[in-house]
Amino acid sequence: MRETAAGKQKIPPPAELPGPVRTTMESLFNDSFANVKLLPTGTTAHAGDGEVIYFDPQTYDDRSVEGLVRIAQKLHGVVQNRLQASPHAGAHPTASAQPSRAQLAQELPKLKEALIKEDHQKLSVLSHLKQGANQRDSRRRHFAMQKDRRFLNRPVGTPVIPRRPGAHGRPV
């Protein structure tokens, strides 16, 4: 990934608006963006994808004012398309107003905090899953070593008696 002059790494757009970004934009636009999908530039949308916004992977940034302005501009286009498609379908009268840069700058600290919380929750879940997998692997290794110790610690000359699976250790 390329980095900007400020040294921030740009990330590719997610498949849909992250929860905190969507909630913030919905409150600013007074409209719902639940079915809006984000796709990298150059991909094609399939039928049934809902409303699609295209982003160059190097320009998506939901943690800066410039990035939020870019997202707001694209969402403003979505709202305008909705209003043109069905001008009398009950669209909210203020839904066409694009939020100002000042409004976005004011929302940015709360948005960053919410995004960090969301990232932390995702990492916590992943860490918990990894910890569970490590515990399972540790138990498997432990039982395998016990089995090897029993085999290696048997008296010399003792024949190895095959055991039936599920017979609770009884000889055949």
C-alpha cells in the first residue's frame, strides 16, 4: 500500500460502510445507507448489489476529514439518485443536503473513537478464537506426549498389545 505525505497508510474500501461511519452519515444526511455497498474502482456491480459506490483503494480513508468529505460526496450522489428515481416516494425533505466540511470535522473525534472501539472488539474476538485454538492444540500435544511416554516407558521385551478403538484401553 502507498502512504500519503502525512505518513498515513491508505486502506482498501470495505465491502460496506463500517457501522460508525454509516451511523454518522445517516444522521448527517437524515437517510438510510444500509444497502450501500463499497467496491474498488474497476470492479463491476452485479444485479441485486443494491446501491454501489466505487472507491480507488488508495483514496478510501474514513479516519480523516478529507476522507469523510469524499465519502459524503459519494453518498450525496446516492441520495440525489434516490430522489431522481422516485421524487414522491416519501423521501425526507432534508435528505438531499450534503453535510459541510465543518460538520464532518466536528463528528470526526466521535467517529474515530467509535471506529477504534469496533476495531478493538474485532481484535478481541479474533484473539479469543486464536486462544481457544491454541488451547486445543496444546491439549492434543499433551495427550500425544502421554501416549508416547507410556509406550517408551514400558519394560523392555514387553510386547505392544494392539488396542481397539473405543474399547477403553482393553486389550483385543
